[in-house]
Amino acid sequence: MTAVATPTTGLHGDVGPAEGGPAEGGGDDRAGLGPVDAGLRSRVAVVLTPDRLLTAAVLAGSLTVGLWNVTDAVAFQDDEGTYAAQAAAAAQGTLGPYTYWYDHPPFGWFQIAALAALPRALGIGDGSELAVTRVVAGTLFAVTATLVHLVLRRLGVAAVISVAATALLVASPLALTLGRQVFLDNVATPWVLLAFWLALSPRRALWAHVGAGAAFGVALLTKLTIAVVGPALLVALLAGRRWRNRGFSLTGALTAGALVLALFPLMALLRSELLAGPDRVSLQQGLEFQLGSRTTSGSFWDVSSGRHALVLGWVDQSQVLVVVGLIGALLCLLDARTRWVPVALAGFAAPMLLGLGYLPGMNVVGALSFLAVAAGAGAHRVWRALAVGLDGVSGRPRRVVTTTIAVLAVTAVGAAAAPEWRERSLPLATADANADWRDAVAWIGANVPDDDVVVVPFSAWSAVQDQGRGGPWTVVALEKVDLDSQFDVEHAQGWREIEWILVGPTTEPNIVNLGLTEMARAMDGSTEVVAFGEWSVREVDTGDTTDTTDTTDRTEEQP
């Protein structure tokens, strides 16, 4: 039987026979190798190509980094606690433990719930729901890095450059913090990268472009703000020479994406919550809140604004990835096949630099992957230009020159990144940022009666709830005291029925920023019992009080 020569992509993106494969038209003439063994070798060679083995290695390496100390490297955040609680509720067949008000499509935490089933069953994590979902986030971190590598390879980028660019992302301090937390952005980013990988299919097959549209639709259902890279996906779909079914293919991609995205308003319609109305939540109100009602972060060009400080903080944490990525993006403008990369980065940058609304602290997550793609694609363009300049040199001298330059370039980038990796990335491997959190939660479990009403930040909600206490109105998330009208139904005496408050780093800022008047009264009527670093437990005086304020005069509720 004739063995199959498996094509592999070389350093310059060229294609040649697999290493160790038989000569063209030749059979396997090794002594003692029968036809069955030759057939098996042939099938293995087809499946285990060098490119696939390299991709598996990238996935394994990224997964190791992604899961290393993932539960304690960074302090748990309230948003993470929210999504963990909603994912746990989704696993039980509901949209969340509290009133769902369309602030985000629920499909993001549906995915988290599905992915969390395996680590939960295997007992991975420290036993808390939030730790289990951190394991999911660490796994998605590895999937994202692998897809960055696959997108670069699909662009024809040399293997060594693709791996280096992926490593630049994986080692980035910003990616190792925000990229491994339980944020919807980390669930959406792999879908976006998958959409680009499909859109760049060299076969220009209809199914690939329809798949790209569908994948982008799922990304939107996960986090609506990822729509900023939509124009870049269109540019990628239209890149290169025209082909016969171009219009039909583009229509298929747009239709697939629209049909998937339509599930969100369809869900609202079936629940009679599409448009705003009295005494009900609605998709309309949720979108209005996200697009216009949230507290502004100011203008980037105002040096005293929160937006200015946040964006500069992002850049400061991963300077090398940002600088190399932006230089690469400029080089990508020179090639029609990579022009979508700077378009995507411009989409991410627009709300950061030009927006005036609320800018979430994790909004940079998606941009990090595209900075890595830009770095790899730009470096490959420089490499190819170098190869053209050495056309007159062949054989060993050419390999020595190109290899030397490559080593020097990687060494230079590594040397530039070494300080931030040493000071910010490496400490994450051994950090224990949640020690005080665990101590405070454990104290409540040991000292607070199970039927007492406890108010906690969302970052601790699942952990306290899992101690065997009552439902969501016995362990109450901080914001829900003021912002969910069901609290008044469950606790007719308002804040006076609160017996304990678990106070975290964000508790008092949230009370002020969100105008939580009921919680402010509860805090004023409480006394600190025990403290663990930035965490403390306070007991509320539920007896008579001189506060005669009418508790029906509530802060304007969000849906």
C-alpha cells in the first residue's frame, strides 16, 4: 500500500511533504512491515500531522498556564459571583436566583453551567461554585490561546512566529488576570476567534461562512458588546479575490448570525417581556440601561476621568503585548488578507477612546487576543520581507542568517517583556488573593445560624449559600436589597430583617455608587464583630431604632 505524504506548512508558510514521509509514488519498503502496518502508519500520518501536533502542544501548554493557581491568583470579583450564581441557577433550570432583567443575554451563563458540570463532578476547585467556574474560565483561556494560534496559521504565518505570538498572549499579565476570571467576555472571545478562523477558510466554502456567521451570533448572545468587531468579520469574509458565489456566501453568513441572535428577542417575546410595561422587566429596559442609563466613566481625553485611568492601567499592565500588537496592526494594513486585524482593534478601541458611557473593567479582554494576532501577522510580514531580501542567498548561509535574526528578534521581545512577566505574571503562580475571603466565609458558616438573614457581596453569595442555608432571600446579594422589589415581599420590615452583613472591598463603594439607601441604613445600624483583612462581618441591631424614615421611599429600581 502506498503511504500518504502529509502536507505541512513550512517556516515561510510554504507547503511540502511531511518529514519522514516516503518519496512520491514510493511504497514503504521497510523490512518486516506488512500491508496492515503500512495502512495504519498511513492513517496515523494523516491524522497526526506536524501542524496538529503543534496545535495540541499549544493547547496543552496554555491549559497548564490557564489552570495554574486559577482559583487564588486574583481576588474574586462581584461580577464573577453574579455569573457563577446565574450558572448554578441555569443548571437547575432557571435564569438566575433573582429576578432576571435582561442586563445580558442568559446564554453566556448557560454555557458556563454546561462547562462547569465536568469539573464539579470531578471535584476540581476548592468546593465553591465560584472556584469551579474559575476552572471553566482557565480552560477557556487555553481555548482562546489555541484559536489565536489557529487563526495565525490559517493566515499562513510561520509556525515559530505563531507560537511566539501565542506565548506573548499567554504570558501577558493582563491576560493572566482578566483572561482567567469568570467574565462573559472570556466566554464570547473563543466564539469570535472561531468565526474568524472559519471566515478565513481557503476553500471559501458556503458552510464555512455560514458557520462564521453562526459563531459570531453565539458570541453576541454571550456578550452583546462584542458587536464592535462585526465590521472586521465582514472585511475578513470579503478579503482576497472575488469568487463566484461571494454574494450568496456573505448572505448566508449574515443570515446565520441574525437567526442565532434572534433567539434573545424571541425569548423576551415569548415571556411577554419584549417591550417596557408597568410592573414587569423587559428587554427594552435592559438595553436602555446598558446603552444609556449606566454611570458614565467620563472621557478618555479628560485625564481625571475613570476611563482615562482604566485604559492607561490596561496598557501599563501589558505594555509589550500592546506595543508589539499595535506595530503589527500597522503592518497588517499592507496586506488585504490581514486588513481585518486593525479593523477589529479599531472596533475595540472606539468605545475606550471615543466613548462617554460606562466602560467595564474587563472590556479589554477581547482586544488582547487580536493584539496577539496582530503581533504574529506583522512579524510574519517582516520575516517574509527579509526572505525576499535574501533571494540571492541560498542553502546553509540563508538558514543561518534567517535563524539568527529570528532568535535575536524573539530575544529582544522577551527581554523587553521580562520585567513585567517577572513582576506581574510570575507572582500569580503562587498568590493567595482569596485567603481573607475564605476566612470570612468560614466564620459565617461556623458562627451564624442557618436561618438568619445574611447580606453578602455577590462574590461570596454562592459560597455562603452552599453552607446549607435557605434560599436567595435568606442569603441576599447586596444589590438586591434595594434593586429587586421581591425583597420587600420576602421581608416586609425592609432592612430591619437583615441580621448579618458580610462586608467586602466593594461593599461600601457599591452602596454609594448604586444609591443603595436600604443597605446604607442597615450598615449604619450594624456593628463589626470580626475582621479578616479587607473582609469583615457585621451584626445588625434589629431592635428598636430612632430611624423613622419611610422605607417605602426607595431608590428607583432597575428592572
